[in-house]
Amino acid sequence: MLCPEFRCSVFLPVPPAAAYAFHLDPSNLRRISPGWIPVDRLSVPSPLRVGSRLEIRVRALGVLPQTWEVEIAEMVPAQRLVDVALRGPYPQWRHTHSFREVSGGTEMTDLVEYGLPFGAPARWLDPWLHRPFLAALFRFRHRKTVELLSVR
């Protein structure tokens, strides 16, 4: 297991199959990305399957270009979607989206297991830099996902 972990959950007003399908649609990544990390370029193979590699170019803080190469590691329809970064700003990155049916919809949980850039000296920055960054990013993504799924 990678260290540290970041986990957060959100209620989505749709069944798990619809929440899963929403996350399989690459156009939704642009729609749920905050303005301070806009997606400039997205290259996604079709159909998306285990082993598929995506290239995502973003501008961190709106200005710093970053290219991520992400591989789909696991797909369990309506239950789980896992992507692993092969290249990006973090030396290790594994993102699991889990979908669980609850009354009236789906509880989606994002679990990010990540390695810190710059090794051990960066560990002390995690509570003040990486974790708040991830919290703000996923808070925005969850809010936008709920908004988009509520109008369907």
C-alpha cells in the first residue's frame, strides 16, 4: 500500500450504474475540474478498458503545465474504477472510485494512495500542502458531480 492516503465520500442522486457510467465518460473530467486546474488536453482511447492509457494535460494553479499518463488498472461495472498514474507530479498515485448503493442513490468514495514528491523531506508538508490540496480538489469535483447528475 502506498502512503499516505486521502479518502472522501459523497452522495450521488443516481444508481451506482449511472454514477459509474458518468466517471467512464472522459468529457466529464473537464466538466468536474476546477478552474485552478483546467484540463488543456485529454487523450482517451475508446472503448475504455483495463490497460487503457489516458494522457491528461492540466495547468496546475492555472499556469503550471503538467502531463499525467494514467492507466486503467481495474473496472468492476457499477462498483469500482481504479486508475494508476504512470507519469505525473506524484511519484506514486492510485485512485479508486468505489460505488455503493444506498437509499435514494449511490455513495461514491474516492481513495487516493499517493507517494510524495521530493521523498521523505516532503512528508512534513503533507498535512499543510498535499492533503488540503486534495481536499479542495475533491470537494470541488464532488460538488460538480452532484450538480451534473442532479439535472439528468
